[in-house]
Amino acid sequence: MQFIAEFSPAGTLSRQHKEVLLKCLDTQTHIHSFSNRSIAVASTGPLVVRGEVGVLVCGELFRLSRAGDPAVTLAEQMADAGSQREKVPDAFIEQLCGQFTIVYWDTRRQMLKAWVDPVGLGELFYASAGGSLILSNSVKLLLRHPAIPKEINDRFLRAYLIIGPLSTEQTPYSALKRRSMGAKLRARKTALRCTGTGRPAIGKSHTLQV
């Protein structure tokens, strides 16, 4: 399953933004999409939307307390809780096992959250462009977006060739960042906050202006 999404805290998105995402996906399989003034999403997997609250679950997972819950059921539970103005606690996500990337948004609160599984089998890449946050589980999809620069990150590549695989949020492309291994991403209003757990290299948090 692949997805690409664009989040605008200022609520400046139009229908054209969703059309761009659909072109980035560029697949013959059935595509699920959703958009409003704050978020546009295109995915090859199901989306669950309850009013201005939505959830996308990418991957395979189960809950520690009750094995076998499908991703759609989890998405429905999260969306229902959000639509009833209940918070979706991080503790709920911490009870999940498997390979997953989860994206949750609530445009009433101008807020988006994303989580990656603790092992880091799921992937999440993102870039800031034109006042929006664009995110996906695929570098290829992000590079197809016309607003994202394609400049190569020479410093990262030199370090990679000398040291090998790096535990870092950097990628071979200067505009793209990566989150993995239990990482959480939160965007609200004009700030993007990233936190992580696991290895110390990703255990820090910082704020980036969108």
C-alpha cells in the first residue's frame, strides 16, 4: 500500500492539490482519496473519514491486548474517537505490534499526527513546501510532486559511502526527511514537531517551521 498526503495548517488547499497527489500515485489500482481546505490524501488502501477527522493505516498490525484486529477496524476506532472529540493517546499506538505507518488528522483543530512502528519496518518521509507538509511512505511518490526540490544531499551520500547505513532522519535528497523506529510526527498550526523512541540517534525532538 502506498499513500501521499499534503497538510496545510493555514487551510489553503484546493481541489488542484488533490489532483496533483493522484498524479503522483500514478497507479492503475483503485485509489482512495479525500480532500478539504486543510488536507488532501491519495492512497491505494482504504481511508476512514468521520467528518473532519480521518485515519490512514498502512501496513499489517495487531493489538497486544487482542490479536487479529485488522487495520480498517483500528482506523475506524481512531476516527470515531476523534469525531467525538476524544483524544487519541500515544499509549493506544504503543499497544500495537506489526509493520505500520499511521496518519491521523483533525482539521477542526488544524492538527495532523503520524506514527511509525517501533521496529521501523514502516516508513515515513516528509518535506516542507509552499507552506504545506507533504508526507508519504515512498520517496518515489514525494519526488514526483512538483513542489518538492530534487536536489541531492551530497553530505549524506559521502557519509553513507564512508560509514554505511545511517541512523538519521536525513535522506539522499536535501528536501526530504525520514522518520522511523517508533517515531511520531505532529504538525499543528505553523509548527512541525518530530519525536522518536528507540536508538538515541532518533530519540530527540525538534521543531521545524512548515
